[in-house]
Amino acid sequence: MKFSYLHVNEGRLQNTLEQMAKIGATSGGGVQRLTLSNEDKLARDLFVKWLYDLNLEVTIDEMGNIFGKQQGKNPILHPVISGSHLDSQPKGGRFDGTLGVMGTLEVLKTIQDLDLETERSIIIVNWTNEEGSRFAPAMVGSGVWSGALKRDWVYNRKDIDGKRFEDELSRIGYKGSIPCQKRPVYCYYEYHIEQGPLLERAKKTIGVPKGIVCLHWYDVYLEGEANQVGPTPMEGRHDALCAAAEMILKVNTLPNRMGGNMVATVGEIQNHPNSRNIIPDKVHFTVDIRSWDDDHALSAWKLVRQNFEDIAARRGCTIRIEETWRVDRSPFDKKMIHEIKTITDELGYPHLDMISGAGHDASYMNQVCPTAMIFAPSMSGRSHVEIENTSWKDCEAGANVLLHAILHSANEKRVKSKLRTH
Amino acid sequence: MKFSYLHVNEGRLQNTLEQMAKIGATSGGGVQRLTLSNEDKLARDLFVKWLYDLNLEVTIDEMGNIFGKQQGKNPILHPVISGSHLDSQPKGGRFDGTLGVMGTLEVLKTIQDLDLETERSIIIVNWTNEEGSRFAPAMVGSGVWSGALKRDWVYNRKDIDGKRFEDELSRIGYKGSIPCQKRPVYCYYEYHIEQGPLLERAKKTIGVPKGIVCLHWYDVYLEGEANQVGPTPMEGRHDALCAAAEMILKVNTLPNRMGGNMVATVGEIQNHPNSRNIIPDKVHFTVDIRSWDDDHALSAWKLVRQNFEDIAARRGCTIRIEETWRVDRSPFDKKMIHEIKTITDELGYPHLDMISGAGHDASYMNQVCPTAMIFAPSMSGRSHVEIENTSWKDCEAGANVLLHAILHSANEKRVKSKLRTH
């Protein structure tokens, strides 16, 4: 039997995606399943039910990562892992993360339908808190699992209401007892939407990223002086919001000033006391810098940090900067990339070589084992928004590539562990 | 008996100010009594109790304005009104508004202690929602009373949680049955803290404003396009927060660009979805412009509005602007100003001629009857903050001036109504 004839069940994949999209559905057609929220719990409950329906061996670790294992023929061989995440941004889309989990689920169903036994076990995973929008930073489930982040540091992270990560994990009933730590893995696949406009522009069906850009997150805290706006002359004001406004524009022009090859964004701002007739005295805002070149991103930060300090000094505001999170760029496994492209060609899908500008759990898994990703096109390049969309046809195409890639890896017999040590 | 020998009871004034400061007290030494909140209700309850303790005739109108009337000898003569407001900014100060109400209360106690009968009735008032920080705009109690604002428009204003003004007024039990509309008044006094640094800098005890600057409030709503920050190139972004940042700086430089004689401030901003890895798509911010010259403020708005539209167009954002509120400048009654200065001299307090940069209910009362204000110094010019402060000595000095000013006006016998019609 030639694998290229195999394909997943498109209607069934659509159905599971649509069922999952009902959980936390928003009026604008998206989903809101912030990590460790009630909606996240409901999504997990449904996912776990589906894992049991497939008779998988379900385990939940102390970070709330959920694994479902389909046993391979040869217990000596290390497993293939594939998955993504079910949590979402506030008013996010139905495909971000979910496609990779539901895609893997559909692959497992297809394999079971056809009674295809594989040499290696296949493990489907839903990682906890990939988004990082409720609890910063992002990708903490895979981060702790890979050893890059400390469990207890993550446990103590707080959301904007002061709620602790660990407490919320316990509250929704997903603080498992199994230690969250890396184990030998043969390789890791993550199927995901592109979240950008390149595939659509190039009219390609499958994106094959050579890796993920580096990701740097910073938190800036400014303090000026509050006063009634009317009787306080313009001269001598210490307006923290004006200082922040200058800094936001410095971030916005940073990629140009650095000669390109990066993006830089301020996505979040809190202003205090946020009353229209009081000069703002406290402002917090975030900075997100990404590049394929780690050193370039660090040089950019050095430049903009100096800009921040100059602006704060000139406006008489104090400034405190937290270097919240850094993940180096992740170049994926060349052999796996080659295999994905071969499969894509055999299935007749046009593909595009690219770099992922979005961070993924694959960044951390790439530190543990050979890793690669498969991208499906995002309509109009829109993502992290309610109207995020990918055609059912494209969802199926990527799942077909994933099916063949997983079957290929799960039947490779090299016994030698490919677990990397760092 | 010569009035200049009379003075209020400093210790008693301090005591009432301290008692009132306990309601909504904040850890930083200020108060938080947002209008129509539970704390506002408690402050009103205590105030009304104190009015009954003085055997005043208490009335509450349909806007929640609270009046306490001490009957004069001659019922034909129009009354003298004096007061201010008990609501506060979020984490505001103990003196803003409260000093004018407690100062008038102390004046009435002093008059009663000495069995001084006056020709005219004296009415103490607490106006509803002077601050405007929970429900915009500000000064709506006096605004409706004076006829400048429509009652039902104010009733339908909503706070940030979507609660209606009228519902909250009913909830705290202060929606009275008496129509809120202007009645004949001989004159209006408002005693207040300066809220700026000028008195302290000039080492003067009493500020005598010739009037209040005009006050223009605007609300700006921007809409761009949200996307995942990583895979979205810098070119072609429609970042609403960057557009807002440029606009905030245009507001900040506006007074300089207009050649001075004004202040302009952005105090409030909301950013959506406010997630660090999503490009902001919706931003709302406020603009506050004040000047002694109405036309100058309007020209400034015309200029900055054009700046806004240019910036929005260049960044591919849509812009919607609400011209929320305009109060023209209020030149106070020259005769009353002269009388206040005479009293101040007689009492031996050094005074400063000035303009009020802060808005006050006196702006609207000035449209109805002869009006004037008395200012006490603000330590370090700080106001709308928890550390707002005025020495007890200075509190007493202003109350002494108010005592003599009220006695003077309440004994003037001109029968002719000074009610202005507009």
C-alpha cells in the first residue's frame, strides 16, 4: 500500500473543529478560551473524552499538559509526538492551536480506521498556556517540559487580577500528578495555521518553515507625577503617558532603524489613574521583538532601551524595565523538513519555504528532539482575531501531510535515542 | 459689632473635614468617593445628618443635588447659595470639593453660634457628580440645575461598566422628587482648594480668581487592524495604538504650537485587545483643552483635529471623534470679587489675583447668578492625588473669608432679582 493514497476524513476533521469552536465561542465568530479559564477547562474535558473514545493512554502532568498515547509495536523505540494547544487569545480565532490538536486527532482516527500499526508509539499533546495572554510568558507547558522554564516560577505567575497560575490550574482540575519533565522523544511535529499573509499571497497550500524567529518580551514601568490637568502648567509636568507615547513610536520605527529583518510591537498598555482630568502618573507597556537573527534582536533592544532611558530622563519620569522572556531562534531539523517537502510534493500540494514569525511550543520541543512544523494558509493573513479563517480544504491538506509525516517517522526503526541534551 | 472680628472655629472645621475624609479613605491618605458609588452615598448620608443637626430645611432634587436652607428674616429676598461637592476622583484628595461644603457648614455653625440673623436665606449645597470621572461629563448637577445640560441626557450617561447614571442615582437613594431647575438666587459662592502651585509659590493665603477657563472635552475612537505580531510585517500594519501615540504627542505640544495661554492633556486611554502579541485594533482616548480664551481653545482644537485626521489617514485607521463637552470661560462677578478682596485685606490675609484652571460648579452657577470663588493654597500644587493637602490654618483662613463674604451678601437688601436669563 502506498502511503500517498491515504488521506484523512475531511468532513470528520471539520466536525471536530466545529465542535471545539463552540466552546468559548464569541459573537464575532471566534473563540475566547483564555488559559486556565472555565472555557479552557471545557475544551480540555471534551478533548480528554475524545482521547478516551480512541482508547488512548491518557496522562496529565503537573503543568496540565495532556498526552494521549497510541501504543506502537516496538516499546523500545522512542515515540513520535504531535500536537499544539487549545487555549486562545482574548477574542481569538478558531484555528490557532486547535488545528494542530484536532489535526493530530484526525490522523490518529485515520490510522485506527485503517488498522495501521506503527513501530513507534504516537503521542498527541495539548500544551498548557501557549498564548501567554492571561499569564505571561507564553508556551509555559512545553517550556517547563523541555527544562527551559522552572515549574515553580511559572506556578507563581499572576494574571491581571492577581490570581496565581497554580491556583487556577488546580481550580479547573488539571493539575496532574505526573512530573512535567522531558522524556526521550524520536521527533515532534506541530501542525498550525500560518498566521500571516505569505501562503495566500504566493498561492501555496503548505508552508514549510525552516524554523521560528527568536522572541523577546519586555515590560516597561514608568512613573511620573499626577495632578489636576487644569491648574498644572505644561512646563514642569511629568506626564507618564506622553513618555510612553514617545517610546511606543520608538518601538514602531525600530525595525526600520535596524535595517529590517525584524518586527517590534507594543500590544499592551495600562495607564493610571486613567481619568481624563488627571495627568497620568503610572504607565506600564509591553515590548515584543522578533527576528531570525538573535544578535540583531539583542542589538535592537539595546538601542531602544537607550531611547527609553533618554525619553524618561527628559520627561522627568522614572523607568523600570523587566526583561521578561527570551527564546532564541529555533532552526528545525533539516531531515524532517526534507521529508515534509517530499510528502507535500507526492500529495501534489504546492509548498512555500518560510520562517515562522509566530512563536510555538515547537520552539521548546526543538531544544529536546528533532522538530518540524507544517503550516496551513490563513485567509487574508488574519490571526489572533475572531475572523481568523482557513478553508476546510486547506485544513485537510495540512492534515494529510501530517498523516504521512507521522507515519513515516513512526515507522523509522533507528533505535538510538535522538534526545538532545542541553 | 464689626464683622472682621468674627472667625470660624478652626478645630471644629478640621474635625468635620477629618470625619468626612474617613468615608472612602484610601491607604495613601486620600479618598475615593466616585460619584453615585456606595462611598458617595455614605458621604451624603453624613452630610444630610449634619444638615438636620443644624435644623436646616433639607431638599434633594431629581439630580441628587442636596440643599440645606437657613431661613433669612426677609422671605422676599433671594437667597445666597454656597457649596461645592463631596464626590472625588479615583484615589483623589480629601480637600477637593469637600473643603467648600464643610467650609460653608462651618460658616453656618458660626452664624448659629452667634445667633446672627441675616436678611437673606443662606443655602448650602452639595452638587452631584462634579468630577465626571465615573460618568462624563463633569459638573452635571449644577449643569442641569442651571439649564445648560438636559436632565435625561445626563440620566442616560453610562459608566465604564455600562451602568446608567439614573439607575445608580436611584440605587443609592438620592434621586429626589423636586425638579432640578434654576430658581432666583442673589449670588453663589464656592470655596475650593487652588489645585495648582501658584499660591504657594507666591506665598499668598487666599486666591481670588477672576473666573474659570473654558473647558473642552473630546473623545477619540480609532480603529485599525488586529493581527498576530510575529508573522505580520511592519509594512501594511494598521496599528491603532501607534496612531494614538502620535496623537497624544500632538496634544502635548499643542499649547506650545498655539503660543501658550492654554493646557491640553490626554488623561485616559483604552487599548484593545490589549494583548502583548496582538497588534492593537481599537483605541479610545480623551482630550482635555482649557484656556481663558474660548476662541483660542477652539482654534487649537481645529488644528489638533486636523493632525488627528492626517495621522489616522496615514496609518490606515478610521477615526471617530465625539465633541463631548464644552463650557465657555466664566468671568466672575466684579463686585463680588472686589468685596472678597476687601474682606481678605481686612482680615489681614495676603491674596493673589488669578484664573482658575480647574472647572467648578461655579462655571454653571455663573450663568444663573453673580458668582465668585475663594481659593486656599494646595501644598506643592498637588491635586487629584491622595497626597493632596492644605494646612488647617489655610483651611480656616478661607472659611473666614467665606463667612464674611456670605454675611455681607446675605445682608444686602436689594430686592431686585439678579437671576440672569439666557
